[in-house]
Amino acid sequence: MPEIFVIRPEIIILAIALIILLLDVFIFRQWKGPITFIALVGLIFVGFQLREFFHKIDFYPAFNNNFYLTFYSTYLKILFIISGILSLLSANQYFCLMREFSGVYTSSMLFSLIGMMTLVSSKNLLYIYIGIELMSIPIYIICAYLKESSRCVESGIKYLILGSISAGFILYGISLNYIWTGSLSIDSLNVQTYSGLQLAGILLIIFGVLFKISAFPFHFWTADVYDGAPTPTTAFMSTGVKSAAYGLLALLTYRLISNKNIVYLLSFISIFTMTVGNLSAINQNNIKRLLAFSSIAHSGYILIGLISDNILGGYGMLFYLLFYTFANLGAFTIVGCLENSEDEEYGRSLGAYRGLIYKRPFLAISMAVFLLSLTGIPPFAGFIGKFIIFSAGIKSSLYCTVIIALINSVIAAYYYLRVIVFMFMHKEREEDVPMFYPFLTLSGFLVIIISLFINIYLGILPTKLLNSAYTAYLTIF
């Protein structure tokens, strides 16, 4: 296959992003609807282009075997595209009243998608670094997108500074590994014994990636950045960016899993990540911060799949990322609906969900499904995801880690069910906020209904997607 076809998805998205920037400046200055439509059609087209590589176990190399298109990378690229499509629809819902939506936001999200897709196809450490930066820099922009909001600008600056530090870790780690091995190939990490210099390089690379997934002790930025950023940006960060980082971390651990010290380190990080995330979420009354700490906890669960030395953990991780993307995007879209009402500050609080079943039963029932799925309660997809991940941990004799994960799942059930109790069992108090009524557009409705369907479908009939995840992990390179 010609090399140009291997990078065809990235080229198409790059072209769409550049066209949108030009259209935004010269044609659609006031009416932004066509810009979103062009981006959505382009992403759907790329998704269909990638379908031809589904369930193929062939490896398509490019650029002297530094870049690969396999079913593993295709699976993740389609997941990124889904995250991008639903995030753009959620953004259309969120910004429709503010009239702040522009081609800059849309094109930035598309540029970030190119970085994600580069990240999970690269076998060269320098390519990986370029992918990380291409993914991260546009996110800095859309974090601080609402320039009039000090909270939003603060979120962007925090993520920029801390993200730059994590990028420095990765680049310095790549340098140390290159000094010792003389190679930029990711396969240079796969050796039986490590020198002190190479081990330091590997740890720096891992720490830089752990920042992207909000793992302990690199999680401190998460709640502030998620809370301050526009809600569609938060949704995209917690799904697309996190999935890309996990796709990269899987490529790393696939080569490092034979080193038991690395496994013990990641197991320790997994335990502290899920525990700190869940304990921090218990007393949160701000729903975005609650979901941010929940996101940290889920990072801990997914790490169990990565450190399990079996294929069950690998494809369990891929399935978990799929259900988590839909559950989180659906939940954040509902948060955006309430946040866009009369009082933005009140819309972020748990009080805004008091008696929601009486005002907007569709939003209340949908939010309940997403939260129950994140909890891991059947018959929703989260139960299947957690069952596979924990089973992989038990199969690899990670008994202590799995037991702590089960205890953490019970803790998580408390704060998820707390939100559901507010929605269904409490009535709104008139003295709280009068005239408060959530606003839902067609684009927001589409995100919620699609996310609902996938979470219920994967909870009842997961076999087809599990087979896809299994086949995808077989082609990890």
C-alpha cells in the first residue's frame, strides 16, 4: 500500500481544518452553522474510510516503518473520531446561546484529532512526541476559549504550564533513552536489563504520559482545568485525549510488561489513582469537579488492564475506553445543558439537579443511566467493562489491586447515587433559583440519545464490540 494511503485520514482532517479556518475568516463570519456541518461530514467520511481496515490483521507501514496503520490504531482512530463528532455536537449545544462558537474552536479540535491519530500509529519516539504536542497545543487554546471568563483563561494557563512540563518529561526521557541505545524506535525500550540512564529515560516518558491520563501523583491539575474549561472541551479532554494517552501507554507497557518493577510501580499508581479520585469526589457539590475526580478514578481502573500480563486486560482496556467515551460525553452534555441556563454558577452545582425529573425527565433519566454505567451496575456497559478489567487483574494475580478497585467501586457508587437521589427524590426549592430551566437543542439531544443507546446496547449485547476489541489488540505493534 502506498504511504500516502496510510496517512490518508490525517491528511483529510488537516485539509478540513484548514478549509474551516479560511471559511470562518472570509465567508461565514456571522453564521457559524455550516462550519460545524462541514467538520461533522468530514469526520464521518474519514470514519467510513477507516472501515476498510476493520478486522484486518495486516500491518501497513510507512516512513521506513516508523508509522503503522493496523486494526489497533484504526480502532482507536475511530474512537477519536466518535469523540470529536459528539464533542462538536455538544459544543454546538453549549455555545448556541453565547454566540461564541467559531471556526477556531472547530479547527483546533480537528488539529488535536490529528495529533491523537499520529500518536497511536507511531513507532518512532520522536513521532510520538510530535503527536503529543499536536494533540495538546490546540487543547490549550480551546481550554481558554472564552476570553471574558477569568475561570476559563485560568484553566487554559494551568493546563499550558503543566502540560509543557509533562512534554518536557517525555522529551528528556526520549533523549536519555537515545543516548544509551542510539535508537528512536519504541522497540528500543524492549530489553531484558536496563542501565540506570535508560531506566531514568523510560520512567520520565511514563510519567509524562501519566500526566495526560490524570494518574496519581500527576492528577492535581484535573479538577481545576475541567471545571474552568468550557464543558465541551472538558468532555473532549476526558474522552479523546485520555483515550489517546492510553493508546500510547498500551504501546509502552506492551514492551515493558516483562519488567516486574515497572508492573509494581504502575500497580501502586493504579491503587492511589482510583483511591484519591474517589475519596476526593465524595464531598464535591460542583458536578464538573465531581466528574473530574471520577475521571481520575477511572484512570486507576483502566491501568489494571494495562498491567495485566494477558490479552484479556488489553482488549478490556479498549472496550472500557469505548463505553467510557459515550458515558462521559453524555454526562458532560447534560452538565452543559444545565450550566447554560439562567445562572451558570448554580448550573454547575448539585442543587441544579434537585428535582430534575419533574422539570426535564429525559435529562434526569439519561443522566441516571450514564452515572449507573460509570458505577458499573448492570445492565449497562460499565458493568461489562469493569468485569473484564478486574477479571484480567485476577488472572494476572493482582489480587490486592483488584480488591482495592472493588472497594473503590463501592465508594464511587455513593457519590454517583447521591446525584441520582437529588434528581429523583428531592423537589426543587423555589428559593434556590427561580426561572431555572435547562436548555436542550437538537445537537445536544443527538449526543445524549446516541450515548444512551450505546451504553445500553453494550451492556446487553457486548459480544460484537468485544470481538472487535480483541482483534484490535492482537494487532498492537
